[in-house]
Amino acid sequence: MMKFCPIPSLMLVAMSALVSASAHAADAPAVVQLAGRAVPDIQQLPPGPYRDLVEYGHQLTVRTFEHIGPEVQDLRKRFAGNNLACASCHQEAATKPFAMPWTGVSATFPQYRGREDDISTVEERVNGCMERSMNGKALPLDSREMKAYVTYISFLSRGIPVGATVEGSGIVQSKMPNRRADVQAGAKVYEAKCSMCHGADGQGMRVGKLGDAQGYIFPPLWGDDTFNNGAGMNRLIMATRFVKHNMPQGSTFDAPQLSDDEAYDVAAYMLSQPRPQKANLEVDFPARYNKPVDSAFPPYVLGASADQHRYGPYPPLVEKQRAMAAELKALGAAERAKAQEAGAK
Ligand code: HEC
Ligand code: HEC
């Protein structure tokens, strides 16, 4: 039928393009700039259960070790497996631009996540960091702690519409040097620019004594009391970008203190040290073409060595991954076409 009336069908296409263009303009996603944006103030909230929960969420973020750490008195509350705080990485109570801030996270979740190859909720994302960055256990969905995290994240996200693009979210997507990271050079950077706070042995500096649940003045970077090998921070590209724009403490995305090479090498030195190991990492990234090239645990599907996934060079891996994704896509399209053909007969 269509064959005999090409004009109307073309018109239909043009019309629907117009309609979708205007619909697009009407709800064009907002762009929110975090740098310079006022941080929501808990003190402005009227007293009551909502404010109490936001406050508890804030406490759980900056003093995680005191409420759900491995040294708290109440054994049932020992959810985190290390004495870090969420704010050890999510700096400034998770509001610092490009230090993985939570501002706007309520507007960008639920979202697709490659690690699960599925749509993930804010709660699942919180538990992702509980089980990896905090080397601990998932919080029950109906626990007061989970509700407090979600409420605090939602409070920080006030005024940011669902679907908005948040400038300052995540970390700066800086380029990696196209070479294997130099762990020896990284050790020198560490000694000169990190050890005064994090310690020559990477164990940081505790506030008080072992077992007091008071956490750290300077958190450890490796050893038993830190993030495990399944954490985002254990990926070299992620760690390089975090360190480049956030360390030494006081650095910001617009005032970094390290060169790209220094950040890359010192992050590699940090990740070359021992840390807790997470069980069953092989089930991560079920759609293998999605697996970040700097995930340094098997299976390795690009035909590259474990060493290259750990220390780079990454640009060739990114290229291989792109080719693999394109191949899979073409295969999928061919299969769909075949199925359609079979269906038409
Ligand atoms: C060792 C560092 C570290 C610690 C500690 C940590 N996180 Fe994270 N977190 C990260 C990194 C890195 C990312 C980004 C990872 C990614 O994109 O895969 C992240 C991402 C997140 C996100 C999603 C942010 C976004 O923009 O989508 C949430 C929510 C989150 N973490 C919650 C928590 C909570 C809650 C805690 C404490 C219980 C915590 N994190 C502790 C490193 C950490
Ligand atoms: C002046 C002290 C200081 C220096 C120097 C410093 N840091 Fe930090 N670092 C901190 C503090 C404090 C935190 C916790 C976050 C916060 O409070 O801002 C932190 C957090 C971190 C974290 C995330 C939390 C964790 O324990 O894994 C990493 C990774 C890190 N620093 C790496 C480095 C590296 C690499 C260097 C050297 C290039 C460095 N830091 C230099 C003080 C310092």
C-alpha cells in the first residue's frame, strides 16, 4: 500500500518530526550548575520528623563510623565494614562539585547501571557503596538508616527537576595518559604530596584509639580498613579523576594541584597496595561489553592482559570495547531483521 502513496507517508514523517520537536522544546531537560549554587540549609527546615531524618542522614554521611561502623556498640548496627565516612569520598557532606556529589541524584535516579545491566534505584545505589566503598553489608530497605540516606539525598536535590542535567555531578571526565601507569613514579608523588596526611604506610590517622568508633582525621587509602576491590575507587580511571580534582585536600575541579601524569601514577601506586577483597565480583557487568576497561577483576573479555586492565594504557582498550559494542549491535540488528523476515512470511 505504502509503495503507491509516498507523499502522504513522507508528510507523516515530517509532521511527527515537528510534533516531537515542539514537545521536546516544552519539556527540554533543565541544566543545573552546581558550582556556585547554594547548598540547601538543614537549619532552615521547621522542626519535626522530616528535619530529624534529614539531620540523621547528614550525620550518617559525615560520621558513618559512629552510627553504622564496624566498632559501634550495637552489633546489629554494624553495617559498614570499615571506619570511613561516606564523606571521606563524597566530600563536604556530599555537596562538593565533581566529588561525586549527591545534589541532584534524586533527579537522575532511577537510572540504567552497567554493573547490574538493569535499572537501579537510589536505594540500590546507596547499597552499592555500602557493600564496596564501605566494604560492608546492604542496609535493609525499611531501616531508618536507609530512609535517612534517601531523605538526605532528596533534600540536597531540592529544586532540581527530574531528568535535569547536573553540571558538577560525578567526577571530571579527564583524559588518561596513553601509557601504562608508572607505579614507581607514583610512589614518589605519594611521598611528596600525600604521605603527610595519609601516612607513609597509607593507614591514615585515627581520631582516637582502635575500637572507639571515632573514625579518622585522615582516612586510610589501603589495608584492611578501607574500600574493597569491587569499589568504584578501585578503578584506576575513576581514582585518577577523583585524586586529580580533589586531592591533596583543598583541591577543586577548577584549582587542581596535580598534573594528569602525577594523578595517574599516584592513583596507580595507591591501587597497587593490598585492600579487602569482595566475593563474587565475576557476576558484575552481566552485559560484558559494558564492563569498564579499568575494572581490574576477571573475566577480561577484550583479549587484553589483567595488567593492562589494572594499569593501562586505556585508550586502546576503549577502542577495542567500542568495536566490540558495535559488532554486538550489528549482530543484534541482523538477528532482528531475520526474525522480522521470518515473521512476514
Ligand atoms: C571510597 C570512596 C567512597 C565512599 C567511602 C563512598 N562512596 Fe559513594 N561513590 C563513590 C564513587 C567513586 C562513586 C561513583 C561511582 C560510579 O559512578 O560508578 C560513588 C557514587 C555514589 C552514589 C551515586 C552518585 C551519582 O552521582 O550517581 C551514591 C548515591 C553514593 N555513592 C552513596 C554513598 C553512600 C551512602 C556512602 C556511605 C554509606 C558512600 N557512597 C561512600 C565512592 C565512595
Ligand atoms: C592535607 C591533608 C591531605 C593530603 C595532603 C592528601 N589528602 Fe587525601 N584526604 C584527606 C582527607 C581529610 C580526606 C577525607 C575527605 C575530606 O575530608 O575532604 C581524604 C580523602 C582521600 C581519598 C578518599 C578516601 C579514602 O580513604 O580512600 C583518597 C583516595 C585520597 N584522599 C587520596 C589522596 C592522594 C592520592 C593524595 C596525594 C596526591 C592525598 N589524598 C593527599 C586529606 C589529605
